[in-house]
Amino acid sequence: MSKTENDNNLSFEEGLDKLEAIVEEMESGDLKLDALVDRYEEGSKLLVQCDKKISEAEMKIEILRNKDASDPQFKDFDPDSED
């Protein structure tokens, strides 16, 4: 499994922790330019993944909010569906 595929399976919290570690590493001043660029690219990908997870959670909350309070019906949110 490649690093990108492995990062895609991270929870929001794991992705955020990893992103924070990358930022700390970049701010340390110990990295050479090549490594900085690599970390920036990795961090950018993690940021997109974390943002996607937040958006999915927001959509799920919105679905739950729009349900009739007297008859709540819960269904799994599928970010790939058109519904």
C-alpha cells in the first residue's frame, strides 16, 4: 500500500495530527528545501482529505437536521451519491 493510499484511510483526527506534525517539522528550520517542498505537498494532500471529511460530516448533520423530529430516520451518508 502506498503512502497516499494509507493516508486516505486516516480518520479526521489522525490526519489532523499528522498535519500538525508536518507543520511543526517545517517550522523547525531543520529541513532542506527539497524536504520542505515534499512536506508541503504531503500537508496539502492531508488538508484536502481533512476538509473532505469535515464536509461529509456537515452534510450528514444537515441530513439529520432536515428530518422530521417526530420520526427521525437515520441513513448512512454516501458522499458519492447524488441524493
